[in-house]
Amino acid sequence: MRSIAFLLLLGALSGPVFCQDDVAAGAKLAQTCAACHGAEGNSMDPMYPVLAGQSWRYIYIQLKDFKEGRRSDPQMTPMAASLSREDMMALGNYYAAQKPRSVKFTPDAARVEKGKKVNDAVLCPMCHLGEFKGQNEIPRVAGQWPEYVKKQLHDFKARRRTNDGGNMTSVSATLTEEDIENLAHYIANLN
């Protein structure tokens, strides 16, 4: 009986936790976030990631990591400091319910092709799924700003960002600067 209850709990935690009130609460909280992440989580600034369409769980975990010091950023760490668990879940549900729009970037076709080869070689789809759609706590990076992708890959490679369970730090350690640039073009090209 305990194992059935555990499985039910596990199933509830892995899928979206959409609740109309939760999304509405998230929309209100997201008004502050819009200054950097744009309306409905569609950032217009390459420094800030697109949050629209991200899984609720990924948003929740990242906010929790900023709040608890497992991830650090001069802007996000203080923003997350006052958020409650319910706030973080509401923001996660809000952004998961939004539709991502294409970023204003024209990828280089040759770099896109080379980036696809890097993607295939390092097995990105094993975690991020095909076309970088993401799942659960693995982010959706399809159509993300290339500048943001490069920064995150550099941060993982330099171990400035380590809240990944070791997966991205070990993969990024194998990437050259050229690989990172090509992957950024490939990922930005996906939608």
C-alpha cells in the first residue's frame, strides 16, 4: 500500500501541476520578471533566457536553487530570495503555460549543420530530448538566445554553474569554443 501511495506521489510530482489559481498567481508574480524575461516569458534581450514553454518543474528547481545558493547570479539570487515554495510553483506553472516565440536571430547555416553534428556526438537528446524540447527538470533550450546558451555552456565548463548533477559539467568539458558557437546556432535555429 505504501509503494502505491509513493508511486502516485511520484507521478503527481513529475507532471504539470496546472491550477487556474496557480497560473493566475504566477501571472501576477511574473510582472516583476517581465523587466528582464519579457512579456509572457519571451525575452527580447539575449542576456536573459526565454522562459515561455519551459517545464514548471525546471522553473521551480532553478528558482529554488537560486534561493538556496546552489546556483548564483547577481540578479536572480536576490530576486528568488523572498519567493515562497508556492510562489516558485506558481511561476513555474505560469511560464509552462506560455507559448515561446522565436528569438530575433539569424543563424549561420554552416554553423547550424556543424552544431547538429556536435549535438549527435555528445548525445544531447538523451536528456534534452529531440529538438531540445526538454523534460521535467531538463530545460527546453530550443529557440533559446544563442548568447544565453553560450554563457551557460561556458559556466558549466568553468564550473561556475554546478547545479546540474554533473551531467552538463562533464559534457561541456569536452566542448571546444567552436563546438559551443556551433551548438548555440543549432539550438537557436530550433523551435
